[in-house]
Amino acid sequence: MSSDWPLVQLGALLSIRHGWPFKSEFFQPDDESSAKLPIVVAIGNFEYTGGFRFGSTQIKRYASTFPTEYILKAGDILLVMTCQTSGGEILGIPARVPDDGNVYLHNQRLGRIHISTTALDTSFAYWLCLTPAFNKHLVDSATGTKILHTAPSRIESFKFRLPPLREQIEVAATLDALDSRIRLLRETNATLEAIAQALFKSWFVDFDPVRAKLAGRAPEGMDEATAALFPDSFEDSALGEVPRGWRVQSLDSIATYLNGLALQKFPPESAGEYLPVVKIAQLRAGNTTGADRASARLKPEYVVRDGDVLFSWSGSLEVEFWCGGDGALNQHLFKVTSSTVPKWFYYLATRHFLPSFREIAAHKATTMGHIQRKHLTEAKLALPSARNIWPTPSVPFKSSQAEEDPMEDTVRVPFKVEENGSLTYFFPDCRDSKGYKVGPKEAATYHTDYWAALAHVMSFGQPEFRRKNANGNRGRVVCNPGDVRAFPRSHIQRMLSND
């Protein structure tokens, strides 16, 4: 039994060594000219669930001399000793130096584990550092408020029950096997993601289908019906040449980027009534294990649900689909939604600009790099006619931010494609002081109940209803036959609850 295992202090089994302060003026970007230079390991290269993520983070190579004792060996374990968020989620996160032919250097603010006894298995030590108890110990003993720091002595003071060596090896082997399987699945997902991103760039950035048609060729990789959606010529715009009839828009004009709340101001109602707080650490981990707790009675827009697109705009910039269950949206995270373009488009569009956003954040003078809303406005791309493209996307993402569960009861809602390409839906916000006015002018009817109004408006071959326009006046909205989209009934119900 684990209660029979001896209680030991980590410092009796290992020691933690500091890194070296490599000088930033000698950092070189990772390219062909610097490929043979050593890599300076940085906190940003760590995965929040343990391990490194060199493939998706900025790599800094070093072009100067340094003490040789800071050269790392394959298999060395490094620990994060500084966390840029007050929750300290990544304090103590470990990663093992890969054996991939690169030379890695031990940077400051990272601790290097040196095991001093055969009583502790190296892989077991790695997994020990990923336990919530270890992280809690470091957070509780850390210095700083907004930026937390730990130290070798605090790491070494952690106490735990040490199993026999054989059991350590068996536990670590099982976890390593699971980790390997998870890593393989993530690599598969990354491959599919890269395919989708490449397709997005081809269609909406490089305009390859339009260039092919302009040259008299059939666009590659698509059927005739899809190819027919693209024009065969270009026109000038603020971005240069764009497909004829397409419009240039900014990210924040096609989607809403809702910043989260300072959730320490919204404590949970009780031990049993709460929402786990989704911070950057939870976004990167993909779950809310060990997360802080907040009120379960937040406004619905600040509740994160499976399928939501989240964008961390501070610290570690990431754009991800959330699949970790219901949670509360913390500050430094945007929840991205749109009523004008489908989810797959604003997800891939935001990811397209992620490298430039990361570059902006990397050059911020503050310790915690970030972007500002103006950068969303400055990020522009060309959009096709919503009526042609949006209802039937040809990339592997859902066509509406509302479509979450294909088994869920859905309702069909009519929409109109405006001149600027945006979509106006018959949603609950179409209600005025009298109710919902639907039907053609000569036979318009008011309904106080949304569901009755929806059934009535859908009974017309050409759905027609009234809603406020940009000037605040009531205006007629006439939809073309067939311009409808399915939404989960629960999605509409949440809108009604917010009214």
C-alpha cells in the first residue's frame, strides 16, 4: 500500500541546478544559416502538459561562447522555474531533452535535475513533477504576485511517498507508453490541421483556384461545382489584387473576439456549484484538471463550451478548439464567434495570422508579450460572397459556430446575404416592443413567441421579417428561397434566455 511507502524529501534524492544567462544579442533565428548553432531552451518551448513543443514555438540559436557545463545531454530533465501568470500553472512543468542531433543549452529560469541516488528512477521523477501536488507545493512557496518564481531549495523541499524502485519503473513505463500514444495522435491531428491550413491559404490567401481559371486551367483538387464558386479574374484592392467581387475585411469585422473576465471577482457559489476556470494553461492542456473555480452564474457569453474557438492573446499565443467541457472564460483569452462567417473560416483565418501575432508579442517591451485589438483590425484578408461559399464549406471543420452535436435537435433559421457579404438571421434579437413581425408587407403578422414566429416565417417561399438596421430603424429583411441554416435548438434557447 502507498501508505507504507516512506515519506521522503525530494532533495534527499536529487538536486536542482540553475541555468546560465545567455545574452539576447547573440540569439539567432532558426533558419538554414543558423542550423548548426546550439538551441537555447526557453520557457516558451515547454508544453503545459509536459515535454517540449519546439515544432510550434520560436527557436533561438546561440552565436557566441558559453560555459560548456550548460550543454544539455539527451534525456536531461528541465523544470520551469518562472511562471508569467499569477496562478503558477506551469511552475515545475518538466521536459526531457530530445536526442535529435541538435545541441541544447540550459537557460536561466530553468532548473536541471541531477539525480544523486539509484533509489529514484529518472522517468518516475519526470512524472512526479507533473503531479498536481508538486505544482501546488511550488505555487504555495513561490515569490512574486503576477509573475511567480520558485527556486532549487523550494523544489527540493517537496515531500512525497516514494514507492519501491521496481514499482517506480512499472508506473513510469505505463505512463510513458500512454504519453507516446497521445503524442502519436497529436501528430496525426497536426497533420490534418496542416492540410486544412494549406487549403485555406491556397483558396483565401494565394487565390490558387482563381489563378488557375484565369490561366484557362481547371483548379486542382476540387470538383466542377466547387470550382464554379470562384471567379476567373482579379480586381485591385487595399491588399493588392483580390478575386473579382470579393471584399477586404479585418479579422475583428468578421468575428467577435470576446475577452474573458478577471474571474477572481466571481467566486463560486459553493463547493458543488461552480465552473472550472479556463486559463492559458487549461487551453494548452486541453482540460480543467486542477483548475481554479468561478461562479456558475456568469453571463452565458463568458461560459466556454466544447467546440468553442479560444484564442490566447497574451503570454503563449494559441488558437484552439476547446474540448475540455464547460468552463469560465478567464482574462487573456478571447472566445471567438461570428454570425457572418462559419466557424471553420474564422478559426483558420485567426490561425493564419498567428505567426505574425506571435512576432508582435515577442517584441513587446513587457515581460508577458501580447497583442492588442488594433492588431486584429490590421489583420486583413479577402472574403468571397458569403452566399456562394459559406453554406457548404469544403474543409474539415463545422460550418457554423452553433453546430456542435449532429445528434442534437436542430431548427432551420432563414438568413439574408447583405451587400457587404454579412448574414442577417431571423434570431431572437429581431424582436421589438410588440414582438416579432414576419411575412410580406401586405400580410405582416406580429408574434409574441419566437418559435411561432419562426414557424410562420419559414412557411413563406421567400421568408421575410423586420429587424433594426445599422441606423436603429426597423427595416424589411427579404431572404432568398433556400437561404437557411440549421442551428441546435439549445443554441437558440440560450439566445432567448439572454433576451
